[in-house]
Amino acid sequence: MSAAAAITGALIGIAAAALTRFSRSSLAGPLFPRVVSAPVLALLGVLFGGLAGWRLDAWPDALAFAVAALVSALLVATDLAAHEIPHRIMWPGMLALVIALAVAAAVEHAWARFGAALLIGAALAVLYVVIAWFGKGQFGLGDVSLQLFLGTFLGWLGLPYALVGAVGAFLVHVPVTLGVLLARRAGRRAELPFGPSLIAASWLSAFLAPAVLGLLLRR
């Protein structure tokens, strides 16, 4: 693991643990409150922070990667605990991401890239609204707002990353759902949170999108 990954993982882990009380207070009624605990949030923070530091290419992007990692850690926990993407976490996180990307764009003179990231995030969010409308409640508006956040983050890396992340979420969610059903831990009508699958697919895409698209184009 690189020094950037170790440092970022440690910092995000500390920040996530420090936000335990805030994360719990953001939930209407947690089903599994132990999931939103300091040790769990710290572990998730170290995981996503480490991934952010490992994937980081340019230091002007560091703040945006840190924001994406911290928000990912908090929302995985809250969605697993209460099937909820809290607005008190989501929208401040979105604002922080936009500001961080604007700072990176100013430093790198990459305003076109910044605008493209915003457009990609918005377009994928609209696509998810359509899917939610015809999907009869398979996921909610919280997942749509999460797609806006992750689509913007991945859009900064490029359109292929955002597309692979958006589509890959369903590919990640299906085996997870089947695994839970086969383990008889949920009934057929049980609703499993979609947010963690979306977040996992997005971070996988940040690393694997070029390889995935390369394999598809060869066929």
C-alpha cells in the first residue's frame, strides 16, 4: 500500500469515527444501530480512505477523493442500518464534493472537465429517476441522490468510469441479494439496501473501468 493510501485511510477513518453521533442523529430510526458505531465507521473510513489514496493520481484532486471516501463510509453504514440515505449527510457531502472539484479544476485549469463531471452526474441521476419510476420501488430517491454524488465523482475521472459504476451497481446487487436469500436471512419480499452496492460498484469502477470496457470491446 502506498503512503498516500495509508495516510488517507487513517485520516478518513478518524473523521468517520468522529462523525458517529452525527450519523446516528441523521437517521429517522435505525434498525441496526450497532452498524453506525465508531469502530464500524472507522473501519469503513480506513477502507474507502485507503482506496481513495491508492487511486489518487494528482494532488489537486485529493480533497475530492477524501470527500468521496468519507461520504461513502458514512452512507454505507446508515443504509445498512436503516435502509436510508440521510439528507443531512448526502447534500452537505454533495456540496463539499462540488467545491472540492471546483478547487481542483481551478488549480489544473480544467473547467471543461469540471462541467462534464456535473453534467454526467446529473444525467445519471435522471436515468436513475426513470429506472426508479418503472422499477416499482426497487430503490428510492435517496439512491438517486447517491447516484448524483457518485456519478459526479466518477464523471471527474471520465464518462466510462461513471457508466461502468452506474451499470455495475446492479451487477453487484444481484449476487448479494441472491446470497442473502439463499442463506435464508431474508424473505423473498425483503428489501435490501441498494446504496452499498452502488458505492461498491463505483469504487470498483474507479479502478477497473478501463479493463472492463477493454474486455467488452474485444468481444
